Amino acid sequence: MEALTFNTTEQALLAAVGILFLIQLLYYFCLYNRIHARSRAVKRSDIHFSQELPPLSVIIYAREEVENLRRNLPAVLEQDYPQFEVIVINDGNTDESEDYLTLQGEKYPNLYHSFVPSSSRYISRKKLAITLGIKASKYDWLVFTDANCLPESNQWLRTMARNFTSRAQIVLGYSGYERGKGWLHKRVSFDNLFTSMRYLGYALAGKPYMGIGRNMAYRKELFYAQKGFSAHLNLQRGDDDLFINKTATAENTRIETDANAVVRVQPVYRAKDWREEKISYMGTAHFYRGIQRYLSGFETTTRLLFHAAWITALVIGILNFHWLAAGIAFLLFALRYTLQALIINKTAKDLGEKRRYIFTLPVFDILQPMQSLRWKLYQLKEKMSCSRFISK
């Protein structure tokens, strides 16, 4: 009977593990499983799609990326879509981008290009570039991507456009990384997948709060109704996430997660590039409206606490030769891991991802929030350094 009796410490730890397990269960079933649930609903024809294919404008931001344009632009220009234009706004004039775009314009009559004036110094150059592209566009529906993005198929525009219903004003798509090698790239890919499951999951739950400009669409009239990026013109970023945070609602936002609508970003091989990208998004996240950011933070906190609690309970159970306590702690971890692996890998398959997360999943599950905390501390340190410099 002693084996069935738990001391006060074991009771507290096992109760904590159980409560945290249930919280995590709710997040995975109610939020992170929504992309897979949507895929099943599409197969059952439970989701209404528009049969019309309205003309649209694709706007691409390029920052002196002639090699990326050579590699990716033809796949955009050769989309299987009846009527569309492609507008490339080049930021900079020190490479061969302008020459390449001029030559491509002779081959593709629906390709147009412009540039950001070099005199523009006191405004986000990307926001200015996108604004220029929108003003130059001929059509109401605007599809956005970057020069380093490659559509997964020639059905990208068709698949995105099936969401252009009469009530829709915003369509959020998925952008994943191309298959690459190395530990860093695996971490980047997992972080991107999990982040997408989070913000697209909230959107599918009727609570959209951000978007990523590598693959999204909205109506031109929405842009003008919001006076463009005027609400956050003082920030260097925010052309995608803050604009969507301000304008997206459950009624005007649709989500497209079909593998044909995915765009792929080139692998990241430098930790510095990844850090800068994540920190820049963290900088704008402070301005998000809604409780989604706090709910996401609560999930991250309970995740770390869950790992700390079950490991502590396991170790104490083993040290006290109390195998039942240790077994319960490990069982709850195993159940969560099994559920997590099923949902994440099924979602990855739905999104056309080639990589599966089995043995690396527990490692990434712990590393991701720890890495985010490290970046937040780094960002705080930079802000404090800037404040001291200004005060001097």
C-alpha cells in the first residue's frame, strides 16, 4: 500500500503536472489542431469557396536581390491564372536588378517594376515600397510576397483566389522554408511551423491578430480605408503583422493552408539573420491589439512549467524508489508528446512540409521558448543601450 501513497511533495508535483497537462491539451486540441481540421473540412467540401477568379495584382518587395529574382520571379509570372499583373518594387540600385527586370518586362507584358527613391530616409523603405506598388496596381485584390519566396506550384494564385468571396477582405496564407541541412535550419523550420500553427490557428478560430507578408492578400480598398500604414508609420516594421492586426476580423478574414498555396523561403544558414528577423517581429508584437499575444505567452509558460514539473516529479520518484510517482509523471509526458507529435506532423503534411518531427520534437519544444526569452532579453538590452546613448 505504501507504493500507492504519495508524500506531500509528490502530491503537489503530480497535481501540477496534471493541471499543466490539461492546459496543454486544450491548446493543442482547440488551437494547434485547427489547420489539420480545416484540411479535413476541405476534403469533405464543408468550406465554401468562390468560383470566380477576379484579376489581381501581385506585389513583390525586393531589396537588391537580383539572384532571388532570377530564381523565383519566373514561377510567379508563369502562374496558371487568367488575368494578373506582377509589380516588383526594387529597394536599391547597386546591383543588376533593374537591368534584369527590364529584360523580363520584354518577355512578360504583365510585369511592371519601379524603385524606392534613394532620398527616402525618414520612413520605412519597405512600407514606402509596398505603398508605391499598391498605388501602381490596377486591380482591387492584391497578393503580397517577397523576392526570396518561391511558390510551391503554379496553382498558388488560383488557390489563394478561391477565398476571394464577397465578404472577404483579407486572405492569410502559409510560407514555409525550403528543405535544407543543418541543425540551425531544422530549428528555424520548426519555429516557423509552430508560429504559423499559432497565428493561423487563431485566425481559424475567428480571432486573427497578425499575418506574414510573404504570403497574404487583401483588397486595395481596405488599404485606402485604413489610410495605408499611417497608424504605425514611425516603425520600421509592421507592414504585414500590424496592418493585419488592425484590420482583420472574424468576418473579413479567410485562411488558405492548401499545399498548392504555399510559398517557400530559402533556408537560413546564419543564426544572426534568424535572430534579426525574430527580434524585429518581437518589436512590433508589443503593439498588437487583442489577448492573443498573452494567450500565446501563457501557453509558452505552461509548456516550460510542465517540463520542469514532470522532470522534477520523475527524478524525485526515482530517488525515493517510488516507481508509481515516477511512472505517472513519465506517462503524462508521453501522452502529451504523442498528441503533440500527431498534431504537428499531420499539420506539417497538410502544409506540404517534407520534414517530420519525432526525435527532435521534445528538444525543440523546450528550446523554442528558451530561445525566445533569450531574444527578448537581447532586445531589452539593446533598448537600454539606446536609451543611455540618447540621454547622453
